Amino acid sequence: MSDRALKAALFVGLVLCVVIATGAAYGATYKVGVYYFGVWSASSCNVCGGGNTDWWKGARDYYNGDIDPPWQSDDFSYLLPALGFYDNSQRATLEKQVRQAKANGIQFFNFYWYWGSDLNGGQGGEKYSAGLDTYLTARNTADLEFAISITSHPWGNLNISANHAPRAVDLIIQQYISQPHYLKTSDGRPVVFLLDTRGIKNGSQSDVLDFIALLNQQVVQQLGVSPFIVINAELNNLNASDPYYLDVKNLSSVQGYSCLNYFGVSLSGSTTVGSFVRYNNNLTGVLGGFNNKPMIPCYMTDFNEKPRTRVGVPSYNIRYLNDWSVSELNRGLTNVRSFVNGSSQGVVNNHVLLYAWNEWREGGVNVEPSERDGNRTLAQVSSVFSLATSGDSQCKKYGNCTHNTYLPTGTLDVANCTRIAGWARDQDTSYPIKVHLYKDAPYGQGGTFVTSFTASNYRGDLPFLDKYHGFSVTTPAAFKTGQPVKVYAYGININANGVANGSNPLLNGVPKTVTCSP
């Protein structure tokens, strides 16, 4: 299977998608997210072509000047990410990317999700999930919400067969949708994107409807809430005689639409050279074609897949925009905002999804900060949508975020002869923080330091998306003197990098007094 096949969803380059708002006025709060492809590393690539095992091949080649004709004179210096040619199976990489995104006002990642039907001896399993898996282990994972886009291509063993569907759905629910910081509608329903359905069973309308019914049934059964299912509207643009055609406008079991606009709004799957100006001119008309349910309008911030020649794609098949500019980007984003503001979209109010964080050789290369351009695109996005940004240029470009805006908060809930428990959190990040215990008196006033531990336990009652800030430890022997002893607990202040910095306040509920036998 070619790398082009892996990522060519339908006929088009992927795009910036927007979950429309409830007739939002300018200045309203928008929730902006971005598509994320889960595998970038220098090894373990079995779809890179020609025996190559480097996921970065193509992007790295063109950046280094190894460019195929007819584009040797083009400038490809933008192809180096600000973090370098990274490995996103490394936790440090995802933690930096989360900081980059948050500092620029981004609020969620939308991960492509694949099923490999040939894995585990033909039993099937999750595929290309390194970035998603690592994101969930990042210490600041809940600084961003996340969603998944089910991408079931009808090639390369990326299909979901009928007998695999129950296990695939169960994995999606248990591993992802059940997470506290999974993307939800304003009334608490998890948003699930169906990006490509052609590999679901045999791809027919009845097959897709059966899968949607199973997904809905299992989410309700396991989580007690109905999912908000969003389907790719472009399946409706296939010829009605095509076996993969879906009459998505009349699918009662989905709640909304997303789409992948034809490349450059050309209305031709064979066009390779697109126009950004034409795309922006036609955007509103294309988005207005689905108005019986909430639409997720689509917007390409840029598209240029020339580096794919290095992984076996002929130059005559390469798609790109020939007239990109910052001013056109700004105009297009403003058009998207105007469309959002003029639409009534109910519970998916004001969500915005960009294409794409890290499609470095596959077209969408204009969102994740690069070494050459920094956070130029994200700055345009944050300006148009009035996003809340934070930190300095080092934070926005490299994820090196040393700002410290908030003091820790928390409560010492329990102190007895068995355990000491409560919670502590620093709003600068969802990294867990340390808690220090002192006895008899506060720090600096004669108190004695007893112990330190990390507040990282799950606390479902916390009023935050990130709920892993609880603590419960066995009462230290130092508190067991046979006499009344006061317990003081401090939250240790950290900056946005997760590094201890600043003053450390007492938690609420202190002091507590314990009288315990030695």
C-alpha cells in the first residue's frame, strides 16, 4: 500500500474543518481544534514505499534539497517542524505539542483513527495510533480535549469487517470516548467523526447504518449517553451508482456533517493544481449545500503534497495550491467565521477544527509551528477567532512555556490515623503537582517537613476536564506521636512547562489535627 493511499481520503486533500456554532456573534468564544496524524518517526514505517522505513521521508528529502522535477527551484524550507523531525511516540514530543497548541489558543486535537484488519493473526486491532496513545500518557494531556475520526479506507487492510466491528467499537469507547477530556457537545454528548466509511464492512449504505447503530447502542449502553455522530458529507458527492455512495442528507441516524472539499473547489477529482483564491471564493456556496443538520464546514489552510514524489507518487498526480498567501488565509478564515456566525447549529456550538497539525508531506503543512515560519498560521487563526493565547514566542513556537500565571488550588479533605487525602491542581497546566506535608506549624514558622508526593490520582468529583489531581497516602509515622499534631499541606507551584516555580500556597482545609498512637 502506498503512503498516498493511506492518507488520500476520498478524492481530496484533507482540510480545515469547522463544527458550526449557534449563530455566534463575532467576539463569541470559539473552540478551535486541529486534525492530528498519529505516526511521525524515523522508523517503523511499512507504508513509505521502496523499502523505506522513515515516516519523514519526502518532507526530510525536500527540506534537504533532494527535490524531484519539475520543482527544484521551489522553496521547501518550511518543511522542518519547529520541534525538528520528531518522534511522536515519545511523551516529551506530545507534551511540547500540547503546550504549543494551548499557547496559540487551540483547544482540541482530532486524531485519525485506523483499524488494521490483518493484525493479531487476522483478529484485527488498532493501527497507526502512536501519537494518540502517547498524547493520552502525556502529563499535560488534559490541557487539550480530543476526538477521534474513524478512517476506514477500503484498501491496505484498513477496513473494519463485520466480525471486527464489535471489538473496534468497544475499544473506541473504552479507550477514548470514556476519557473525561474527550470532546463533547454542550449537552455532554461525545462527538464521533466518521471520516471514511468505505471500508466499513462492504461500504454500502446498509453496512454503514449497521455500524452507526452498533456505535450508538454501545455508547448508550456503556456510558449512558448518546453520541453525536458526524459523517463526511462528501460521500454524497459520489455518483449514485457508485457502490460507496451514501445518501448522507437522509441518514437519520447521524446528527451532523463534516466534509472534505474537492481539491481547490474544482469539482473534479482529477485536478492536481488548485487555486486558493478560487477555493475561498466558492467556500460559502459549498458549505451551504447541507442545511438540514449541523454542518462541519471544511477549510484548507494550505495544500502542497509535492514531497510525496519521494515515496512513489508520480509528479503528474501531485496536488497543490498555486496561489497561497497570508492575506488569502486571513480572508478564508474570515469567511469561515462569517459562516459560523450566520448558522444555527445547536449543541456543537462554536467548535472549529483545522486541517492539519502534522500532514508534513501529505498536503496540509501549514498549522503546526515550523522552524522557518513559527506560528504564523496559528497567529492568523487566533486573531480571526479571538482565541485566548498565552506565553511568549518561545512558548508559541517551540512549546517552551515558562509562564506562571496561576497559584495552585486544592483541599486537604481527610487527615486521620489511616490516611491523608485531598486534591491539588495548578491551572497553568494539567501536569500533576507535588504536595508537601508539614507538621505542627506552617513552613517558615517552625513547621517540620514530613513528606512529599504527587497528586495524580483520579478524582471524578473534580469540576475540571482533567481529573487526575487527587491524592491519598498512608498517614506518615511522623504524625503518630500519641499527642495532637497539626497537619499542613502545600500545593507546589509549577509553570506551564511543569517545572516548579513560584510561591507555594496552603491548601484549603488546613490545618487538620490528628491524634494517633505511635
